[in-house]
Amino acid sequence: MADTDSPWKELLEQELPRVLEFFLPKVHADLDWSRDHDSLDQELRKLDPGGVVGKRVVDRLVKAWSKSGDPRYLHAEAQGKKQRQMPKRMYDYNSRCVQQFGQPVASFLILLDTNPKWRPKHYQTKIYDTIHTFRFVTIKILDWEGREAELRAHENPVALFVLAHLTAMRTKKDHERRMTVKLELIFLLQERGMAADDLRRWYRYLDWLLLLPKEYDDRIWQEIVRKEKEKAVPYVTYAERRLREMDREEGMEKGMEKGMEKGIEAVLEVRFPQEVSALMPAVKQSSKMADLDRLLQLAKTASLEELRSALTQQPAS
């Protein structure tokens, strides 16, 4: 089964401007992207109204700036399964954020589930004649079903991410179909003329969404090599896995460690490019494959603070 949690977490953390541009173009147009937006995720966790509810993929709170220079607080949450308490959760978060920051907060809920009827959009309380209604924006990924041609042609790569998510839902047992779409999406990404680092990052998102058995990924790689003989293809995700597999097959323990270290470094270069030189010395202190594998998983999904904490606790070799 595809691991949809990690890619959606990565998307909201690393690609927020593009996400808003695709899903909420009016919001994107109002914001000044020449200024950095501030992550307030740590503050959001402190305001958690009741812990994890259902299959919560990720939630984010950021402070951005409008083109007029005013602060804008945005709360976005992605939910993978129907949850009756979700509207109240959105209300609780919004209310607590407003109290904390003294500013109105825009709330967006991204629904990743397969239930077309589940579309929460508001939460209401009523006592006697006093009525309080809280409305939030709901984005249903299932609404892009049947719009595959539009998604393929869209210039924003988030459209391909959405197509990959829909494909993942439809092809859990159809590896052949998933392989075909995955290869197509890889070539569509290449056609967008991205820089190599951007391509590596987007390949990684697609790879997480469209996981395949090794023999199918081998066929994808063979096709990439066949069509791209004259230039290097920066398909880091598959190359990392293949290096680890080759090391295991040859029984080269040191090679496995080096391959794992390179895999961790490649992930860090995508997620935290400014922190690689500071983080890698601590990574290299570990000599156990189990520790390195754990660090690789953390590098893929953890926040920078969580990763630093894990590395600080790493035992010396």
C-alpha cells in the first residue's frame, strides 16, 4: 500500500506556495511570496484540542504576509479518513489560534478519503436563540476524478501530485496500471523544465505515493534509461534503493552503510539543503544498519527539530 502520509506532509511543508496556487488561487494571489512565510507548527501542537483524530495526515499553521503588508495566518489540515468530530476539531483549532495570535485565521481542510459524500464545511453551536456558525474551506481530492487530462496538462506540478494520489487509490492491486501511470508522470515532470534539484524532490513525492514492487520499478528504470540515453536522469529515489539492494546482494556491510549514508544525505539535500553540512557528521557517527535505517525514515518525515533531537541522542560508534 502506498504511503500517502509522508508525501502529503512533504507537500504542505515544502511546496506551500504551489499548493495554494493550485487549490486556492485567490489566496495565493493575495499573499506576498517575496517575503518568507513563518512556520508555526510548534505553536500549533501546543494548541492541539485533543490529540490525533482519526487518520490525520498532517496539519500546518503558517504566518504569511498579504501584498498590502498585513499578516495572514493559515491553518491547513489533511485528513485521510471520515471522522465525525472533524468539524469540531477545525473549530477548536481556529478558535485557539485566534486567541493565541489575536488575528483571524483562515482554515483549510484537504480530504484524501474515498467517500464522495463526506464533505464537512462548517461547525455550529446553538443554545436558545444564540447561534454560532464556523465555516471553513474544504478541498476534496476525489473531485478531480475524471479530470485526468486537465491534471496532466496543468503547468503546476501539484496537479501531477493529485493525479498520483488518485492513481494510488485506484491501483492498490493493479501494479501494471500503477507502473504505467508512474512512468508517464515522471516524463511529464521532465517536460516542465525544472531544475535538477526540483525534479529530484518531485520524483520523491511521486515515488512515495506510487510504491511498487522491485520488478516494476526495475522496468520503469529501464524505460527511463532507454529514453534518456544522452543525459543523466536525476531519479534519486530509485537510485538510492537500488544501491542499497546491490549492497545487500553482494554482502558488503561497509558498502551498505555508505549507501545508507548517501541515501540520508540525498534526502536531507531535498528537505533541509541549508542544514546538510551540519547534520551529516552526526549521521556518520552511527555504524549500525538499524540506526541508519531509522535515521533515513526520520530524514524523510520528521521536522528539522525532531531530526536534530534524534541525532543528538545517537550513540557514538
